[in-house]
Amino acid sequence: MSAAVSSLVSYGSNSDSDDESDTKTDAKKVDPNDPDATAHLKPLQQGHTMSVALLNSAPEVAVKESVETGVHLDPSLKEVTYNPTFETMFAPEFGPHNPFKTQQMAAPRNMLSGYAEPAHVNDFMFEQQRRTFSTYGYALDPSVDTHTVTTTGYIGAVEEAEKNKGLTVFESGHKKSEKRKKIKGGEAGEIDNFLGPWAKYMDEKDVAKPSEDEQKELDEITAKRQKKGRNEEEAPAEEKTILHVKDMYDYQGRSYLHVPQDVGINLRSAEAPDKCYLPKKQIHVWSGHTKGVSAIRLFPSSGHLLLSSSMDCKIKLWEVYGERRCIRTFIGHSKAVRDICFNNTGTQFLSAAYDRYLKLWDTETGQCISRFTNRKVPYCVKFNPDEEKQNLFVAGMSDKKIVQWDSRTGEVVQEYDRHLGAVNTITFVDENRRFVSTSDDKSLRVWEWDIPVDFKYIAEPSMHSMPAVTLSPNVMWCQEMQMES
């Protein structure tokens, strides 16, 4: 018998003489397993009976499993090895379900905010409803579950939807346009009557064609128009010059090309002056061009004259010393002038303009000596600095070529065609035996004179189009200005 159970032993007899008080007095709690506790007991006499009562001091309680509604999670658990349901996660620790739950709390949920069902609309259905709404003004109500609700809901023009019975743009019932039928023309074996795929449509109407005389007259008119436009395009602008000084020659018969001797410095000397410094203030401003100036060139050797070209299609010659007047204006281009270049003596200069012409001018008289064109826009022009090749010059063109002309014959004598973009600059180096060209293709190429294959190609990922290049004073380096894109 367990420790929680004790024995109550009472002794008595069946006779009436036995007093109940004796029985109560003798009754005591004993442990039958303890010999000392039962040593004082008297042996059972004959005719007497013994009664034993067993008492369980622990109350009878309901087992936990009998009141559980499902599997519960221990709140102290940090890790769960399976995916519990929402009810399992939020079920009460002990006891039955909460009888005071509201309807919203008792509703089935698979997430904290409610019950989420997987839904999917494929691209075709979405595009179908979108086009239907943009065309007819109605579409299916996406909030209505058509699987559970018998009636189909619409949004937008509900009356129009009921009128069309909810037809979409793909089910609108429009009749497909019938294909145009062609005239059948014989069998494939018949050479003369077989039309095949060249047959006309049955509803095709023949356009009235002009007669032979009318066609001839139209051709003549078209040819005249084309010839007129071509002549206007190819015809160079009329050249003229304006002298802005009173006398072209001084009392000794010297023109403005003569190097002055009364400016306080020897301009004929090739040596640098004793005092040579950067200017600290603005000395003069030459005003006369009506648009932007594209290039300026000092007179060779002396630098007592300044030549400027502008976007106003004009070229002007200025004094650098003395009164700094505008001496002469050269007019002869119909579009903006891009570049100019003196020859070694300064008696002539070249001009390149957007009218696709290169022109050779006489600096003293202002006369246009020659015109050159290959129907492309020249971006830069340079005389060959060699004294023996003053009749040759090169021009960088918009069609990626460098073209070499002979000013005596007016013909192209060489083409350097290796660049992949318009040529921007040409610079002679190495005692004029070579020249360097830069282009919009972000590369720099070095050429041997009169050899149309570049022998050095320079290009880096960091390079950009180079619109300006100049030699360093020690003639060992070539410096360029890059235009970032």
C-alpha cells in the first residue's frame, strides 16, 4: 500500500455488550507494514470480526489530455521542428476554448490580419479586361468571386455591360474583314495568261496614267527643277572684298603687308624680345564681326596682322599695332567659315567654310585665286609648311577623309582615309615630314606625308573628341584639348 494510503483498523464484536465507545477508543490509525505499530494489537478472538477502510487522500482530477483540444506549444520553446497551424500557435495553454470570442475572432484565419486565399490572374485575362474597359467602359469586378457567386459583377458602365452581355473586346462579335480577292489568271503552265502573285485585286482601280506627250513634258519639268537646284547648290558665292583704310599703299609704295619698324620692337628678328611676359590687363578689343569668331591667325614671322574668320561668313584682316584698325574684309562664302590658314610668306591664305568650299585668297589685293570642293564640308585646312611644297595643302573633311590638293591644278592628289569620324585638326611635326590628325572617332593618327596609311594610332578609353591640338615649345610633344561628351 502506498504512503498516501493509510489503514484504519477497528476491533469489535457482534455481541450487544460491546460498547461502541470501546470500539471508538480502540480504533487508531496504524500502518500494517510497521511491526512496532501492530505489536500492541491483541489477537483476534473467536466470534469477533474486523473491518478495514481504505482512504485516498489525493483528490481525483481530470487528466490534461482529456480537456485538450489540440496539440499545444510550449511558450518557452525557441524552435519548432514543424509548421503549426494558426489555431495551434494561438490556442490557450490550459482549459477549453475561450467562450467569449467575438465572431471576428472566431472566424477562420491563417494569418494575423485574416484569411488569405491564393489568387492569380494571367496576363491574357488582365489584358483582356483592360482593353475591354478602355474600349467599352466596363470590366469584371475583381472583388467578386465568380466561383462561389452565381451573378457576375461589373464595374464602370454597368448598363453597357448588360447590353453587350458582358462581351469582351475579343468576343465582341465584330465580323472579320474578308481578304481582298485577286483576279485569277490562268494556270501556271500558261506563260502568257498566268498572273500568279502579280494579279490585281478585284476591287482595285486603275490610276489614270499620263500619255506619252504628257509624260515627256513632266520629265522635262522635273529635269529643269533638278538642274536648277543642283546649280544653285554647286554655284559658289560671289567673292568680293572691302578695303577699310584710305590708302592701300604708303608714300613709299608699301602695302600693309610690309612689316612696320616704328612699333618699338624689331618684328623682323627671329629672336625673342628681352621682355616677354604674360599680359596683366586687356590691351584691345577688335570689334566688327556680327557672329561668333571661329579662328584667328597671326601673320607669319612678324605677327603685325591678325586674320579672323567668323560665323557671319566673313574674313577680316586687322592691325595688331598702331591704331589696330580693320584693314580689309573678305566676302565669298555663303555659310559660316570654319578655318583659315596662311602660307609661309603670308601673301596668301586658305579658308574652309560650311558651304563645302575651300578658297585661296590673295592677302594684299583680296582677290579669290582658286576654289576647291569635293562636295563635303571641310573642318580644317593646312598648307604644307615645307618651302618646296607651298602649292600643296590638306583639308580634314566631314566624310572622315583627309584630302590633299594641288593649288596649281586644283585637283586632288592624295586621300588619307583611315579615320572613323570627321577630321577636326591637322598638325605638322618632325620637320614637316609627318602630320598628326585628330577626329571625332576619339583617336589620334600620325601620317607620313603623301603615304595614305597611318603608321601610328593612339586611342584610349578616356579619350574624347579633340577639336584643338598644338605643338609644345620644344617641338617634342603634342598637346591636345579634349571635348568631353
